[in-house]
Amino acid sequence: MPLIKIFIKVYNFLITSLLWMYFLFGYLFLLLFLFLPAIVISKNVSAALQNINHVHLRCFFALTRIFIRRTKFEIPDEVRQIRSAVIVCNHISYLDPILLVSLFPRHLTIVKNTFFKVPIFGWFLKNTDIFLPRPMK
């Protein structure tokens, strides 16, 4: 029995590490090769970056469903079919905002101004139609 518990803990650690690596390195390395051409070629840079981000996050949640079988995302069909609305996250988890981005390829988002100071992430926010709730100080 203790051997099974150790195996489960190691498995959970490996799966969590794999998902974190995909999420972080996907932004830093893999998507870099898509972001740069989008910036140079696209007429609407923010739309191109949002679409790339949307695909990246859809893949992240697909991997999550594959590797963590007990994970369930209950999203009503009415929400999936929304094309124009104001959606407010109550942040039950840290996955709420990125789950919504994975559902809707085009969106306007309001985020806390401290996120704009984060290297790389802040640059991405400034270039993808993300709004500040109040001016940065």
C-alpha cells in the first residue's frame, strides 16, 4: 500500500510538472516563433496574438483533460455560444481567466495593473487588447 501512495505522488508531481512546462515554456519558446511572424505580418496584431493565445490555452486544457482524468470543466452550452457579452470572473480558481480565454478567441479583458509590470507577460498584455481598470502609478 505505501508503494502505491508513493507512485501516485510521483505521478501527480510529473503530470503537474509537465503541464507547468507546457504552459510556461509554451509562452516563452514555442509561441515566440508564432508571435514574431504575427507581429510582422498581421494587420491586426492584437487579434493575431489573441488567436495564438486562444489556441495555446485550448491545447493546455486538452492536455489537462487527458492527463488528469478527474478534472471536469462544466461549461454550459449557453456560455459557449456567447458572441457578445460582459462576463465577470468570480475567480473560484486561478484557471478562471485562462479558461475563458480558451473559450473565446476574441475578447477584451480588464486585469489588475500589477500584471503589466511582469516581464514578457506584461508585454503580451499590452499588445492584446487588455485594459487597465485604472492608470498605472
